Amino acid sequence: MIELRADALVFSFPEVHRDAVLRVQFQRTLRIPDDGRDYPLPPGLGGFPLRHVDDFAARLPSSWLRRGGVMLPMYQSEALWLSFSSRAGYPFAVKVATGKVNAVSGGAWDERLHRRPQDYVVVPEQPWLDGYCVEEGVIRQFVAMPLGAGYTAEEQLTGRAEHGGLQILACPIAAEVYERSRQQRSRIQEAMPLMASAAADMDMGLAPGGRMRQHIYDDPYGVRDWETGHLSRCFVHLANALVWRAVTGEQPPTAPRTAADYTRAGLPWFEYYADLDAVDGSSVLARLESVLAIARRKGDVPLPENESFDPERVIELRGGLARDQVREGAS
């Protein structure tokens, strides 16, 4: 069962276990510079509003209605990250794809869990995902771009601008594995932080932006431990923020502050460490061109506010401070 609660997707599997509940939120954030440097984790600046596609059927493209799911508004070149949390630390395997391109492995979308290479993240060990896994310990940030302009990972790898958006698939661990490992998982959780100018076209997709330090952690379980007979999937459409009001009657969020201005204000960035093995980066995703590289090659206007900077205040997330608790007027 999938529900929309307080601008978050909630996946529930009561037939597996009463604790098998996963919450996925889409966080607004700062777009880091695309300058070849590796930056720490930017903060969460509040969740994007989520709305059911079916509630606005008369104003949406037929392709959106066929896929169903939910939608959220993004400005061109705006960034996001995905926040994962689960009730009582119940383990989930979560697959994330943008335009049906797997964000961890670079492979084509399917609903199976693949271990070699791993094409999913494991919650609660993985509290968030900010982008495409291009190297061990390095991702390229998710950045929204108009579908059809040639920037998105989907277009670069498939040559087509067909799907856009994101797909999220959740698979719970078997109940007996959960019960058997409850004590061990409690020790792990104690060391983790508290969770808690645009084109006029409507369709948006995600493209690779700047480089960020983030590990994608190796699955500590076995593929047979996951309840692959109990899967739940949701399509998340990305609507251009400029047409969001025409569709929903609501104002979209204001554009976030620039990363350089945020840093000059003395606000924190983050590093997250866990004593877990990390997966290798995807050689497929490593070949993707960034938004800035494509813009320069095409003669387009480069990304706005791409100023390099040196983060002076970087907080290590071991002490319970949630990454999404920074506000200070930034949203």
C-alpha cells in the first residue's frame, strides 16, 4: 500500500510485518557548484509539496495519467535529495530510477534486486540519496532540467526523452530476518543521525550536476532475505514550477538560495560516516556529462550561480542533528 502523508510517500506492508513501513520525502536543497570539486552534503531546506496526479486529471498530459503516482514542482537547475526513514528501523531495499535509468547502477529499470552490481540502497543504513553513484564515495547531484533538451541521464543513456521523473520501488526484509536481527540493528541505529530561469514545458527530468561526497552502502543482508514477492512502486512526476500554479492553483515554493550565499551566511554543510562497506561507482553513470559540460558544448547559457566556494562549517552527522533541520529563511 502506498499513501501520501504530509508531503511524503509512505509504503506499508502489513502483510509482511506491522513495522514494515517506509517513508520517502523529497527534500529541497542547494545546488552545489559543477566545478570538478567534491563538496560535502548540502542541507535539507524543507520538503517539496507532493500531490496525487489523479486529483488534477483534467489539466495533465495523458502520459502522466497512464503512469499515475504523484507529482512535485521543480525549477530548472534546482536540486533535490531523497530522505528515507522506516518505522523501528525496519530494513528496506529501495530502488531509485530517473527516467527509468537506475541511479545506483546505471542499468535499465526493472523490478528485480540485483546484487552484482548492487542496484538499490538499503534503509536504514542509507538515510538519503542525493544523486547518481559515479565513484565509490562520490555522487553527482540530482538537478532538474527540461525533458527533451538533452541534459537528463535518460536522454544521455537511451537517446530518448520518454519518461522523465523518478520511479521509487520499495521491498521489505523478511519478517523472520527482521526479528532475528533486531538487537543488532538497534546498535546500528544508535550511531545514526536523527531522521526526520525555466523552460515553459511541463515535463522535467533529472540530470547529473556537481560532485558530492556520499557513500552508497553495501547490502549487509542477502538477496534471499528480501521479500521480493512483496514490492511496491510509485512514479514521481517532476512538474515545471512555472506551470504548477496553472495545474494545481497553488504557488510553487520559492527558488532556494545559492550555495555560495548560504555558506557566506555561516550556515552548516554536512559529512556522514558509517562503519559500513560502500559499493563501487557505476562506470555507466561515470560517463554521463554534467549539465554544465553539455551547456558549454551546446553553446547554451551555463548554470546560473555556479560560483565555487570553500565550506567553512562542516558538521559530522554522528551526534543526532538531522540534516533537514536547517531553515533560517532558506526555503
